[in-house]
Amino acid sequence: MSHRLVLVRHAQAVDADPRGDHERVLTAQGRADATELGRWLAQQGLRPHHVLVSTAERAQQTWDALRRALGEDTGGADRVWPERRVYDGGTDGVLAAIREVSDAPEVLWVVGHEPVMSGAAGDLAGPRSAGGLVHQVTRGFPTATAAVLEVPGEWAELHTGESRLLALHTGRAEGH
């Protein structure tokens, strides 16, 4: 059985916050872009059954905008795990967090940061992925971007180089 993994880079945030990087918030454009990305993910039938979200404020706000864009059918909005490793654990931390998801959700979202989201997508993408998409991923993700991967097997057995990169999409609201 295959699953879908959606790796999302948070939307545009303010450059600095006096309280530190972890507390940076989204800009108005960032909220609009995240909403557009959420609409696209919903149109693709990628409503989450489970979500891992960085503990950083900008990632939490991105998830909130994505969730609102899904409307009433938020999929697994009741199974949202704030996950510190998505903020500061690097690619290994993100992959470890994904492997710990035990309830076998068909669609799992991870809302995090760069360069970790593109790094994880590149590490997971195997030979069945479209070469053009893999090349795009290696250049990094703009804000409000999602990579969609088809993952074979169970989450606990997630291995690099075995998933298929299906899509890469950036949400941009008008005026951006």
C-alpha cells in the first residue's frame, strides 16, 4: 500500500522578531499564499489524515491558513502534532518524526522550513520520480511550496530513495 507525503515549506514570514527566529510570524502575503496552496492541495484530493507541524510560529500560522482553506473537510485536523524536530532537527529529525507516525494515515503532511523540506524531498525521491521535478527540488523551495511524494509501505519503514516525487507546487495569491 502506498501513501502520500506532502512536505510544505511555511509561507512568507517577517524578516525578524525581537523575541527570536522561532517567534517570526507570517506576513499578509504569506497568509494569502498559504491559503492558495491549501486550495490547490484540496483540489488534488490531498486532505491530510495526520499533520506534523514545526513548533515555530510561522509554520503554525501556515498550517492554520492551510486548514482554513480546506473548509469543513479538514481530513485529520484533529491529529495535528506540533513537532520541535521539524523546526530544528534537520532532515534526519523530520524523517524520524515521520517514521514515528503509527496510525497509518493515507495522507501525511509535514509543515516545516528550508532547507529541510527540499532536502527531505530530494532524499526520499527515487528513480521513478520525474527528473525535472527532482532538479527543481534540489534548488530549494520558495515559501508556500509543497512537494507531493508517493511513499511505498508503512511510515515506520520509510527509506531514502524509494519514494516517487509526484508534484511540486507553490501557492501564490494575486499580487505576488
